[in-house]
Amino acid sequence: MNQNLEIIAVGANLAQTIGLLLGFYGVYFNVKKWKESQNIQLFLSLTDSFRKRWEGGWSDVLDKVVDKKGNIINKELIFEHEKEIRQMLNWIDWLGTLYKKNKLNDLEIITDSIGVTLIRIINAGHPIITQDINEEGITYWKSLIYIANILNIGWAEKIQ
């Protein structure tokens, strides 16, 4: 009878252990799905945010100051449209901060879709970025420079 009780106790402990492991797996799986869902929500918010601003005038300003490859057309126009260019640069800086803080898991989704445009914006803002870093220090555009390095913008690699 004692042996039967021991077998039942071992079986109960085994069932409890297996149930606990399955419970942990369930929690892990749910947390993982929740994070993926959050990432999708954040991506959709970023997409909508960028689209509204792009259609609201950013594209017109960018076309005035840089060509399709990101080469500056007219440096004076950059400072004439400094407010709009700063807004674009701040959006990219914010994007870099979200990624570096692990709030956005897959930056490639964004760089694959609007990477060329991000390069154009960062190149258009090069004189502003340089001026700000000279005045405020290297950390002023830290997250933007991080994104610029991911996009392989040559001049940004020199800023570390």
C-alpha cells in the first residue's frame, strides 16, 4: 500500500511539474504574441504619423532641397525650410530612440519601406545636424545618427 501511495505521489508531482511547465510556456507564448501585437500597432502608428506629415508638406520641402539621391540642391533653402526639416529630423531621431529602447523590434520594416526617403531627409538636414552637434554636443542627434549609420550614410559614420 505504501508503494502505491509513493507511486501516486510521484505521479502527482510529475503531473504538477508538467502542468507548471505548460503554464510557463503558455505565459511566455502569450507575452510573445502580445509584444508582436504591440510592435504591429507601433509600426502602424509610425506609418500613419509619417504619411500624414509627408502628405502635409514634408515631401514638397524635401523635393526643393535635395534630389532623389539625397544630394543637396540648394543649401540656402535648407535654412529657409529649417522648421520643416527639423520636424523630419526629430521624427527620425524619435524612431531611433524607440528602436534603441527596444520598443520597436524590427526596424527593417521601416527602413525597407522608406529607407531612401530617410536618407534624403538626413542628408538634407546634414548642415543643421552639424551645426547642432557643434553647438550642443555629440549626443544632440544621437538616435538620428544611429539610424543614419544603419542606413550607411557615409558622413554619419564619422560622428561617434
